[in-house]
Amino acid sequence: MSTLKKLKLPAWIFIGMLLGIVVGLVCMYTMADGGAFTTAYLKPVGTIYINLLKFLVVPVVLTSIVSGVVSLGDVKRMGSIGWKTVVYYLATTAIAIVIGLIFASAAKTIGIFPEAETLTLEEYTRPETKGIMEVLVGIFPDNMWKSFSDASMLQVIVVALFLGTGILAAGDAGKKFGDVMESAYAVVMKVMGFVIALTPIGVFCLMADVVAVNGPEIVGSLLIVIGVAYLAYIVHFVVCYGVSASALSKVGFIKFVKGIWPAMVVAFTTTSSNATLPINTECSNKMGADPEVSSFVLPLGATINMDGTAIYMGVATVFIASFYGINLTLGQMAMVVVTAILASIGTAGVSGAGMIMLAMVLESVGLPVEGIGLIYGVDKLFDMGRTTLNIVGDSTCALYMSRLDAKRAARLSGGKK
Ligand code: ASP
């Protein structure tokens, strides 16, 4: 009993996940419709947990960025972190999509993708998507409150940056408002701690339901395609984030993996970068990210940095092309790289959003959007891996930017580093 008491939250989260898998399997194999049982009785508890995380996202992002800007104190420092963050995010996403394309093309070339006859093309109607200019305009809110109530993250980030800069510009007159936001941030972080403590229960319920509903049968002939995506996820994780954690941020890869995995489990089970933001912030800060830096880098990453989604788009595009008997040319592959970067940026940090944006990539190379019907049924399984990778990428950036920011501070204060 005393050993149980000594276990830390990450261990409990891991236990929650394992128990969830076991209970999911037991329900699946011992009940006539185990999936219906877990969906009726366990999933709602998981949904409560996700809702609690989600309700925190807007307050966390708003108060953390405002107080981050205020305590960063100078707009130059913000700018310096800002552009480096965007370059880092774009570069890692480009690497991700190239890895995805290489793995999928190799799988296609050696002929391990399932034969077209063994696949079922479910009906897929594409939901309405926006054009690029519309997306750009949509980043700037016409109503601050609406951006909060819609939890439209890029808009919330814009509002927070303006408010923070306004507080700084107002000088003494703005100080009280700045203090209120800082105090609100402290309160929100406490509430976040309460919700994060519920993670083992949330993870247990969500995992049991995923396993019981998506039994092995559903994977069927798509096992190889899912396997190829996961292989590419893992390679990107080890190579790209390995280099980043050890060489760029000097945290060390093993220490990084140990520090980030509670957030990975939450991403894996909730399939939402937004919902994972609170725990990702906590894990990254514990590993040494500067809270002032991560409060800006992580919410931005949860919204625009989606390396896992980019890999998924590459793999899915090559797979769908191969189903229709089409060989993508090098030029088309380059097109996929560009559109997948844009589509992944446009993907919201919520469950299933990447599949909707996949349509944009398919269209860019003239593939039928209905091809999404091939993988529609198992998207959740792709999503679990891609969301996990998405949030890990954000964390590596927060650590690296914190290091760069510390170096910059040392340089400015005259010390050599
Ligand atoms: N679920 C992913 C995320 O939240 C987005 C996607 O569907 O690709 O990061």
C-alpha cells in the first residue's frame, strides 16, 4: 500500500493506460458488444476529463501569453523567439512529410500495401473547407468574446499578443491589468493541476473504449498502412526530436522521453493537441523550458505545428494514389510536401481534423477526395500516433527556444556563453 502511495503521477498515468487496454480487451472478448458497453459507461467519464482539459485551454493560452508578453518585457525578445519558433516548426514539419513520403513510397515499391480488391471504399463526403485567404483573414477576430467561445486558438493568440503588448505600451496605467492577468494565470495553473491529477482515470476510460471499439478486426487489411505510418512516426521521433533534444536543447534524449511521456499518453488517448496543452506545458516546464517562453511557443505549436499530421498526409496520399493505380511523379511529391505543410498548419488541434485537411493535399495532385473513404474507418488509430508526435514536436521547440533565449539574455547582459 505504501509503495502504491509513493507512485508518482506519470506512473499512475501509465498504469491507467495499461489497465484501459486490459479492460478494453476483456470487454471485447467476453461480451457480445463490448464496444457498446465501454461507450455507454466508460467513454462518458473520459469525455468529462477531455471537457475539463478543453475548458482550460482558452484561459491557459490567454493568461499565459498575456503574462508571458508582460514579463518578457520587451517586444524585441518576443519577436526574436517568434520568428525562430516559426522557422523551427516549418523545418521539422518539412522533414516529417519527407519521411512520410519516403516510407510510403518504399512500402508501395516493395508491394506491401494491400491489393485494391481487399479494400473497401466507404462513402466519404468532404466537409466544406476554407480557401487560403479566408484562413488568413480568419486569424484576426472581429469579436474577441467569440474567439474565446469558439476556442479558436489562433484568434486567441492574436488577442493575447495585442493585449500583452497594449499593457506594456500603456506603462503605469496598464500595470494593474497586467497584475490581474498574472494573478489569473497563477489561478488557472492551479486549476490545471487539479484536472491533470485526474489524468490516470481519464486515460483509463478513453483507452478501454478505444480498444473495445476498434478491435483487431477493424484494422483488417489496413494493418500495413497503419504500420508504415507508425514506423515513420517513430523514425521522426527518434531522429528529428532525438537530435533536437540532445544537440539543440541539450536536455538529453532519454531524459526528454522520460519527461514528456505523460503528455504523450494524454495525446495518444485524447487525440487532441489542444486538450494536451495543459499537461504538455507542465511536462516541458519540468524538463527546464522557461515558462515565459513555453507559454507562447506551446499554444502556437498546438495550433500550427503538426509533424505527425504531415507524416500521415504523406502516407495516406501515396496509399490512396496506389489504390487508384497512380504513380506520383517527383513533381507531384514536391507538391504534396508544400500542400501538406500548409494543410498541417491549417489543421486544428482537435480529434480527426487532419483527415479533413487531407482533402486539400489530395486535390493538389489531382487525386479523388473520395479516396479518404478507404481510411475513414480507422482514422482514430492514425490520429492517436499523429497527435502524440504533434505535441512532442511542440515540446522540443519550447526547450530549444528556452535555451536560445537564455543565450540571448546572457549575450545582452554582457556575459559570454
Ligand atoms: N488530432 C490532431 C491533433 O490534435 C490533429 C489531426 O487530426 O491531425 O494534433
